[in-house]
Amino acid sequence: MNSKCFNYFLILIAFISIFFVGFQKPHYNWDITGYTASIYHMIGFRGEELSRKTYSDLKGSMPDEAFEKIISSNEYMSSVYADPVSLEQQIPFYKIRVVYLNLAKFFGENLFNNYSEAMYFLGALFAGFASIVAGLILIHFKISNLFLFPGLFVSGFVNLSRLSTPDSLAAFITLILFYCSFKIADLKTKNSTHRNKIFLYATMILILSFLPSIRTDFIILSFLFLIFFLNNRKIYLGIYILISLIIYGLVNFYAENYGYLTIFNFTLIDITPYPANKILSTNPMDYLNAYFTGALSLINSRFILVIFFYLIFQYFFLRGYFLYKQGFNFDQKESNYLILFAIAFIFISLHFVLFPAVNIRNYSPFIFLIFTSTILSAKDISIQNSLK
């Protein structure tokens, strides 16, 4: 078996492994309650009927022990279970994931007996698809897919596949976006007018424009990419940013979203079963404590190590040492790659500044890209040393 076939074989193994683990061993995370309720709310159910349909759906797709945890693990979950008004007030947090909910609704009605089981399937499926694109990114950089498995592990893709959330879908779309961008960076250096370039640009612009319908916070990523790729085409830049903003606004309007400050207070300061009635904190210490807690979680999380090594390799050893010694010159393609990897790092930084919650699932594709950048830097160092 030659190296190319071996790399594709490893991608297949990664997909099967990620999908099987995710679908067979879901986490039964509490978020599935909000997403299931949102689908029934979309259909038209309200009040007690909405609550009955939601929990009946959940009970039919998970073991009794898991269901018991979802309805009684803490006072918040118990209140949401006991009071249909409370359940209905959770929906704006979840209805905002428009694409994910419609996919779950489609598969729940056509492939499974309930919507929650469709979510186990989607979480595993898109995490598996993301692992395929991750493997293709490594192949693009001529990195062996033996690095795919540690990359997926450190990026949290195994855990991601077990979650009933839209994060695996977002990871898949994000990695496609970066893969297209890496290909475009190659074609730019060749002054190519090949139709592949048009297809890649079209795919990228389509994703960037509609990214807020997958995850509204990814509008940050849309802006970063559009500014990088269209900085010399200000008219097009303005048009596509406007499209992203319109979609972002429509999604928030459709979901009757509570707004940034309410979500911040609810998630990071004081969770309540009745968020519609939540009074926002005016105590600065509450907000400082949220950032302090987030910073501690960041330090204790495993991906801080990836970022640390990324900074060491990318900026000190490679970009610092070789530029200082004038022993390594960057061409346009390498500069484009550096900017793309920097976008991943900037997104993580901006996202944390705006919302200091450290959930690996929010950052998995970006951590994988930083991991890839680290391997690429180490590879470049090894090549440069061998030339001495």
C-alpha cells in the first residue's frame, strides 16, 4: 500500500471510529432538551403539550438513568421539567441554531422514531465528516495522517461526536472553509484562472454568508475571512458583510433571542429557570469574576497546551529564529498560510474576550488547525536543519 492510499485508509478509519463512538455512546447532554423542545415549538406545540411531547421524545431515546439525570440533576433542570412555562422560556437559546434544528427535524421524521435520536446521529455524523476534512487538510500540507488521530483527540472531536449539539456541524463547515482557503492560497500563487478556483471561492463565500445560521457567534469568523480575502475588493466586502449581518439579524429575530447581555448573565453569572424575567447584573465584580473563572478554566484545559506550543513553534522558533538568522524566506503562499492559521488563533481569542466560557466543543476545529500549524512548523524546522 503506497503512502497516499495509506493516508486515505487512515481517514476512513478515523471517520468510522468517530461516528461509531458518537452514535453508540452519546453523552445525553442536557442541551438536547432545549433542541428537542425547539423542534416541537417550530411544529406548533405550546405549554403543557410542548413539555409532554419533549420529555416523551427524550424518554424514548435514552436509558432511564440518563433521563433521570436530565430531569433532576439540579434545581434548574427540575424546574424546567416541572414547569412548562420554564421549558418554553429556554427555547430562544436553542431555536437560534436554525440549520441544525431543521436537519434534526428532517432526519427525525424520515429516519428515526424521534427527534432526539436524530440528534445523536447528527452529532456523530458531522464529527465523522469533520475528521475526513481534517485528514484532507493534513494531506494538503503533506503531513502523514498518523498525526490525524492525536490531532482529533487533542481537539476534542471524540467528545464532540457524543454531544447532541450543532457544534460538530459547525466544526465540519469550519474545516471545509479553511480547506477551501488553503487551496485558494495555492492557486493565488500560481495566478490560476482555473474553474476550480471559482468553485472554491463560491463555496467559501456561500459558507461565510450563511455561517450565522449555523452558529450566530461565528459571524466573527465570517468577518475575519471576508476582510482577509476581500480586502482589495471593498464593494464585494461590504456586500458580503451586509448579507452576513442580515442573516444574523433574521436568525436572532426568528428565535426571539434574549440578547448578548442576557445570555452572558444567564450562562456565566447566575443561571435561572426563567430567563425571560432575568434582571441583568449591574455589579462589575460579577463580570470580572466570570472572566477570572474563565481564565482559570482556560489554564486548566488541555488546549492551552496546544496554543502554548503553537506560539513557541510558530512565532519563536520558526518565524523568530529563522527570520533573525535570515535563513528562511517566506513566499506568498506561506504568508497566506500563516494568516489563515492566525485567523484560527484570533477567533479563539476574540470569542473568549466576548464570552469567557471554556468549552472545548466551541473551539475544536480551531484547535485542530493550530495543532496542524504546530506540526507544520516542526516539519519546516526539521527541513531547514537538514539543509544546513
